[in-house]
Amino acid sequence: MNDVMQMFSGNDPGTVSSSVKLLLLMTVLSLAPSILILMTSFTRIVIVLSFVRTSLATQQMPPNQVIVGLALFMTFFIMAPTFHDVYQDGLQPLFEEKITLDEAYDKASEPMKEFMAKHTRQKDLALFLNYAKKEKPESIKDIPMTTLVPAYAISELKTAFQMGFLIFVPFLIIDMAVASVLMSMGMMMLPPVMISLPFKILLFVLVDGWYLIAQSLLQGY
């Protein structure tokens, strides 16, 4: 602890610079889960993949680890250009001591603002702007992050649930058809889910469902 205090209280500019880098890194790491969930494409992807599993009624297949892992790697793939701009414009000049910490924050937030604003509905953004009693921003750069992040989050939730509804429809039709057949045959004690499950899996495999889901998610960005 004493070593840490000496590191931050030193007069050597190099030591102070290293201390700022360490503090910045610790801050980013502590906020990483929230940043990943609310400011990237992770929310939409993981919700849509969860809807796929629920509509198939396969219980825990695929497992949560697989869904979250796939959502993470797809998020990194989609966000790679944005993350590159964040590092190129904000973090790298800061580490090279070409700009100050405040300038690095402004430059690093611009690519994230552009990405989120592109996928945020104006109605959702206006909701938070009006509640905060802020004037309509002239450009994306003028939108506060505290306003843009929740607006982007609820926009992503709405889009994810819309996609989830479209995923549910064909599997719901199969369930209704199987239930009708069983009712007409007098087999009311047999759970329709047991009969419809193989047909839903077969349909999903025949249409290459995982490819279509991944394609739809990628094209959405």
C-alpha cells in the first residue's frame, strides 16, 4: 500500500504518467462488464440467441456458456472497427503523452457515440433528453454519454424482442399443428412438446438456422 501511495505522490513525470495509465486501466477493467453490455452489440445478440433456445424448447441446449461465448465473440467481431478507432484516436495518443486525459476521453468516446447513435431510435433519445431538460444536440458529438447509453440500451432491447418474435412464429405454428393432430387422435395425455421438439429441431437444421440467425445479427449492424 505504501508503494502505491509513493507511486502516486512521486515528483518524477514518468512515474506520474505510469500511475495515470495504471489508474485508467483499473477503471476501464472495473467498468468493462457494463461497457460491454450497454454500449456494444452484446445485448441484442445474447437476447436473440436466448430467444432461439427458448423457441426450440431444448431446455439448456445450447448451454449458457456457449450462448454467452458466441455472443462475446460476435460482439468483438462487430465492434472491431469501433474499438480500433477508440484505440487509434484516444488511447494510443494518451499512452504516447501527445494528448491529455480529458482530450483522450473526448476522442475515444466519439467512435462509440457514432456507433450507438446509428442504432438508437430518435424517440428513445428524445425521452432522456426531455427528462434531463437538455436542448436538442446539434451533432452526435454534443450528445452526453449519460443520455445516449440508456437510449441505445432500450433501442437494442426493442430490436432484440422484435427479432425474437419473428423467431418464435414458425416454431409456434409447429406446436399448434402437433397439438391439433394429437387432439384429433384423442391423445390428450401426451405432451405436444415431446412430439413437436424433433420436428422443430429438424426444421431448424434444414434451414441452417444458426447461419440465418448470425447473418441477420451481422446485417443489423
